[in-house]
Amino acid sequence: MLKNPFIAFLKLIRIENLIIISLTQYCIQYFVLQDVLSFTKFTPFLFTISLLSTLLIASAGYIINDYFDVKTDQINRPETVVLDVVIKRRVAMLLHIVFNMIGLFLGLYLALKCHKIILVFFQIFSIILLWFYSTHFKKQLLVGNLVVSFLTATIPLLPFIYDFYFAIESSPLSTDLAGLTIKSSIYIVFGYSLFAFLTSYVREVIKDMEDFKGDVQTGCKTMPIVWGMLTSKVVVFFVIVLIIIFLLIATIHYYKYHDLIKIYYIITFAVLPLLIVIFKTVFAKTSKDFKSTSLLLKFVMLAGICFTVLFYIF
């Protein structure tokens, strides 16, 4: 399958992750911030421009990460390597440059449309961070994990930020109305951002444990290598416990309003799977064990995105 150039290209840009990014921003925009839409000039067309910018820069980040990580991937997962096998390295670098340029141009267009040129620095900052992540940060203790987690946390924030600034560009009356509705959404959006940050951080640590063998041979200084597997598992345990505590606080809030459907959803599709992640991580020994745990955590992240539908329906 990976010998097919198109399939290899989709693998290179992590199409499954791009789908999750798209779902996240779409759901935040149209299921959480739906009451704000009538007050802002952030139209579906402009939202699409914003999403394309995010997807292109993310794709460029995945490409450059594989570009500098070929040796490690050949050890950890040789069957999935596409660079130098199906896609030439110079083609990958060209795609990286083109995707970043288009993504930056689209970000600049949005910044000019809402008369806030400072917003384009998000795209610039993301491009720089992703480059240095691939060349330096990924091999360093904690820094690489925190960079990825930070960028993941910004994904649900972007629609909110654009809605806010486009609301300012609306009439004074609509600005006041939007201000009220945005305030009612801010806790939800920032809650999603925190959830994205913490779950992404846990997943990055688990992936480092999965890639332990290749990372050791290529000189990486990840948490499992520097602090050991046991300490890494303890970190995963406590961060997941922290996530569960936040989720239970949310269920208490919904209980006050007798919103039982949301409570059942959180317990069934987030809390219980996270408890399974803890169990699987504690007893994981092989790379395959950690990979299955990582996939389960991705399911939890996807379930978090789907939770936005409940805001729209109820």
C-alpha cells in the first residue's frame, strides 16, 4: 500500500491527524460558538481559509519531522517509512516550503481582513516552532513534548480568537452582543484547550516509550531515556489522574443542571477509557503495548471532540 505515491503522500502528511484537526475546529466553530456566528464577520468562507492555513502548516510540520527523523523511523517502524522509499527527500522539502508559504499567505489574508496584523504571528510562530521541534526540540527532555502539546492546545482556540476579533470589526451593538455570548463560551473553549494540552502531553510521553529503541540509537534525550521507563509511567499516571479530576469537576457542574446525558458521555467515553489507559501503561512492556495505548488515547481525544455535538443538540 505504501508503495502507492498517493497513499505514501497521505501517510507523510498524517491524514488521520489532519482529519482530527478539521473536526476539532469545525465542531468548536459550529457546535460551541454557534451563538456567536450571527454577531461576527467570520463567515464560513473565512473559516475555511483559516482551517486550510492550519492544515497546510500542520502538514508541513509532519513532512519536516519525517525528513529529519528518517533514521529513527527506520529502526522503530521501518514498514511505514516513505521518504527515500516512495517520496524523494528533495520533493518532501519542496512540499514543506510550498505548504508553509501558502499557509502563511492565508493567515496573512485573515489578519488583514480583521485588521489585526498581529494574528499572522500565530502562523509564523507555528512554522518556526515546528521546524525547531524537528531539528532540535524533539530530541530534548520535556521540550519536544511541551511544544507539541502547546500547538495541539491552540487548535480549538483558533476559531474562538478569530470570532473575537471579527466581532470587534462588527457594529458596536453586535460587538456588545458577541461579547456576552463569547464570555459564555470562553470556559468551554479553554476547557477544550486544556484537555487537548494534557491528553496530547500524555500521548507524546507514551509515544516516546514506544520509540525507546530507535531514540536511544539516534541520541535522543526523551523522558524514558533520561528518567527511565518507570518514572515516565508515573508521570503518565499522575497527568491522567489530573485529567480525570478536571472531567469529574465538569460532571459536578452538569449535575447541578441535571444534564445527565453529558455526565454519562464523559464517564463512558473519557473517564473509563482513561482508566484503561492507566492500566495498560502500567503493565506495558513492548513497543506494541505502548502503541495500542497511544491509539486508545487518540480515541479519547476524538471522543472529546464529539462531545461538542451535545452542546449543539442540548
